[in-house]
Amino acid sequence: MAIAKRLLFALSLLLGSTVPALAETPVERHGQLRIEGTKLLGAHGKPVTLRGMSLFWSQWIPRYYNEATLRRLRDDWGITVIRAALAVEHGGYLENPETEAAKIDRVIEAATKLGLYVIVDWHAHHPHPDKAADYFAKLAAQYGDRPNIIYESWNEPLPDHGWTTVLKPYHERVVAAIRAHDPDNLVVLGTRSWSQDVDEAAADPVTGTNLAYTLHFYAASHKQAYRDKADAALDRGIALFVTEYGTTEASGHESIDAAEAQIWWDWMEARGISHANWSIADKDEKSAIFRPGTANDGTWREEDLTESGRLVRAQLRKMAGIE
């Protein structure tokens, strides 16, 4: 399946349905991804660390869900992955499924055109197993032949969602729905307590291939104790993917800890853990990368970036080798 997928994707490039702007895009460079032990590998068999950004809740700030934003972030910030946050609750997919799903489709098409990997994030705090399994089954049937798709089955389960009683059965159901149509793309599984109890998941992992586990952190709130939990999970042999992190406190509204953010960046890079920053938004909060009213057509200026936006851009450019 993986070989056929790569051939089909290459054919789409030749036929012009997907024309990357760069000589070599991230997807061209790494191709079909797979998990081996704790590492993410590309089709070339070498470790891959994806670095990128997360869009904001789709029902609240969808204005950056477009190709122009992704292109600027790829070319100027050096991102290799984009996360599309499908809002499930609070007026999201549960109430407006077609409207919200269309926004995700738009990001997938733009990411494919630009040669970026794309995480489709079921952005919810409560379990909705029937709706999630149905959505991901449809998504996998539509896009599962593309090597750039990554599924995030549940963004941030709450502390009272037990791993063995709620989360693991939920993930098993969603993974089965995905695998019925897509046997090999990466699936990232949310963990308890806002995706921080990765050590607990590592003690009783979901059975399957190409599965990773979600780790979230906010640098001003989550420090060495959380890295210790993550190291314990790695020692037990599971792969981690930081699908969301911030430079701020967990609320997103309060102080930035640049020094701790650097410790986290260095920690992730040393372990080859892929990551996406929260968030591509112009909300008036410290974790957003844009100031309110920033253009959504890729023409933003240096002064449109927040303090966090400048920090993250500089770090991404450094890791991408952009001078």
C-alpha cells in the first residue's frame, strides 16, 4: 500500500494536479512516513523531525485556513507540517459538520499542493466515539492514498477520562475506522490530562502500527516534571508527537517563558520529536502568533507578529537552516 501510495502521489505531481512551488518540498523529500520504535522515519529509512504550526479552532478563527498562509509559513518560516484543528464542540463539527469539514478539506488540498504534511486534529475535550469514527473513516477513504496525511484522533482528553476505561477503547475504535481505508499513514493518539500523561499510555499502548502518542506542553506552566514523564514513555518504547505546544502559560493568555521554551525545543530536537506551535491566530492572547487584524493572505509584516510569533519564527527558521 505504501509503495502504491507514493506512486499515485508522484503521478499526481506529473499530471499537474499538485504542483509544489519549491524544487523539493517536505513530502518530496521524506515521502511516506512510518513509526519504528520511538522514531519517525521517512521513505528513505532515515529519522524525520517535522516542525510546524497549528491553526486555531476552526469554528472561531478560520480566516487563516488557506493556501496563502501556508505558503508563507513554508517559505519564510520553514514549516514542514501544518495542523488543522477541526473544532468538534462549541459550535463546531457536532453542530455544523459540513461547514467545518470543508475547512479541513481546504487545508488538506493546500498542504498537498505545497508539499506539506498535514495533521487533521479532532479538536475536542470530551469523547464522541461514534462521530469521530465516522468522520475519520470518511477522511481516510477520501485522502488515505496521500502520504502527507496524519490523523490526530483526540486532541486533549480531560483528567477524568481514564486511559483503560475511556481513552484506549476510543482510540481502538477510531484507529480501526481509519485502518479500514488507510493502512499506513500515521495516527497520533491523545493522552489523559490534556495530552500530558504519556507515561500512562506507554504502560498499556494501543495495538497497531504507525501509532504515536500526543504530548502537549506550554512552556511557562510545564517544565522538567513533564519532560521526565515523556522520557519515561520513550523508555517504554512508544513514539511521541507534540501536536500542540506554546511558549506561554497553559491558558494561552499569560506570561511567556522564552528560556523554558528553548529547553523544550532542545529536548524535542535531541529526541527527534516532531512538533507544532499553537497557534496561527490573531486572537488577542499571548500564544497567538499574530496581532489582531493581521492579514490572512500571507502578506503580514514583521510588526504584525506577537512576541511569541517572533520567538517561534526565529526558532523554526534556525531549525530549517534558513539564513
